[in-house]
Amino acid sequence: MRLTATAHEVLAAATGPGDIAVDATAGNGHDTVFLARQVGNTGHVYSFDIQSQALAATASRLAAAGTGAGQRVTLINACHSRMSEEIPIHLQGKIACVMFNLGYLPGGAHSVTTTATTSVQAIGQALDMLRPGGVLSVLGYTGHSGGQAEVDAIEQQISGSAAAIADWQEFPAAQSRPAKRAAAMPRLFIAHRRG
């Protein structure tokens, strides 16, 4: 199973109609559409990206998905490290799930990537915003410049957050690639907020 499918499976069990969810890295909109379907007509999704190209792709994907998904999504052209500034204060501590799919925009410039500094800041904010029992999903890629440092920093942050996290698990990528590429494989971290 692909790691994105694993993340979706875990988050589907933790997110439902009426919930508030966050896609911290909108990208091409796949996760935003997934979350919009999960929260239904009475929930809401906040979707972040620093690239207007990504938000345009996400808006198009939401429109194509139908079911009014775009009406329950707020697209935010800002770094995910500004999450606590952009999400209304009355919703903080009530978020069902936060998803991160780090790296670069597929089909975009590989020179524009998430970074260890901003991702660690954003994950810290996300943990504070989750409701008790809420779920954090972080998919990190190590094959691009700065990717390994970012994943290492995230692993250290999550494993050191015992006061906020009830439990966490790492899902390794399927070992279908040659061994010489194994070091560049993606890593998925799932954490449940202590409640």
C-alpha cells in the first residue's frame, strides 16, 4: 500500500462529518479533496501552500470533485508555519486531523521545498491545535536536497513530544526499490494527540 493511502486510511477512521481538518501542504489538492469528503457538508478544511500554482491546482481539483467540496475549504496562500495565525482561535484545540505531505510540488520547481525549520514549527503548532485524540500525519521525502535533514528533525520532534502525543508510529515505504535507493524512500509518521 502506498504511504499516502495508509495516511488516508488512518485519517478516515479519525475524521468525519462536521469535523475541522487541516492540509498543511496543499500541493496538487489530492489530500485537500480527501479531507473535504471526510468532513462532509458540515465540516471545514483549511489548506495551506506557499505557491499560488499549488492553490490553483487544488481549487481546480476541488471543483472537479463536485459535491460542493470547495465551499467547505479555505485555501490559504501562506507557509504552514503560520498555521496558528491563520486558523481562527476558537477552532484551535478542536482540529480532528492535520496532514503534511512534505517536499516539493509534483510538477513544480524542485528548488521550492518545505524545510526542516518551517515544518518543525508547523508540526508544533499542529500538535497544539489538535483535539484530544486528534491525528497528525506527516509524510516526508528524503530524496531531495534538505529532505533527509527535514525528516530527521521531524522524527526527533515527534519522538520527543511525549507530553502532547499519546502514541506515534512510523510506516516505512514498501521495499520495492533497489537497495541503493532505499535511503531516499519516503517516511510516514502518524501521531495521536494525548487526550
